[in-house]
Amino acid sequence: MARILVVDDSRFQRVALEAFLKQAGHETVLAENGAVGLARVVSEQPDAILVDLDMPVLDGFAFLEGLRDLQVEIPAAVITGDSENGARERCSALGAADFLQKPITSEQLARTLATLLPEAGAD
């Protein structure tokens, strides 16, 4: 079982992702924006992160920059409705391990978890 941090300003998205993750046997930590998410990285020490790109307070780009500044090596996947290639490239340059386009399926999420947590057998 892994501890997964979900950072998304949409309560609906957080609850949906939490339900999937718990069903898959993972523990979840939730954050409603990037600033809260960075604080949870420090306090909760998650094994992996799922982060939305477009959020108030601190967006996904700034969150990824914050991870880099904290020098933590926690694999993160970006989940977004932004379809621009520039966003994908920028996230990758900031260290994102995967980039999922909304709406995502449970199969896509399972594959991403397997990428983020290969030793945990995340399928």
C-alpha cells in the first residue's frame, strides 16, 4: 500500500480520485491547492503525487517548482484539462513523471500508478 497525495481544487475530482485509490488499496492524503499540497508533502511524506494543473493559490506548475525547490524525489503525475503540448513539455521539464488528460479512465490511472509506484505493483 502506498500513500498518494491528491492535489486538486475540485472537490469532486479529489473525492473521485480518493475513491479509486482507496479501492486499489492505497492510503490517500488530500489537498485543495498547491500551497496546501506542498505543506502535505513535508508533513505526510507521500510515496506519489497526483496534481491538477489549473488551481488557485498555487497552480500545478508552481507546485512542481516547489517540489524541485524542496529537493524531494517523489514521483508526480499531472492531471489536467489543458491540451496544449507546451503544458506537457513544461511539466516534464519540471520533473513530472506522467501527464494525464481529463477526463481520465480508471485504466489510465492504474497505468500511471504502475509508472509512479513500480515496486508497489500498483495495478
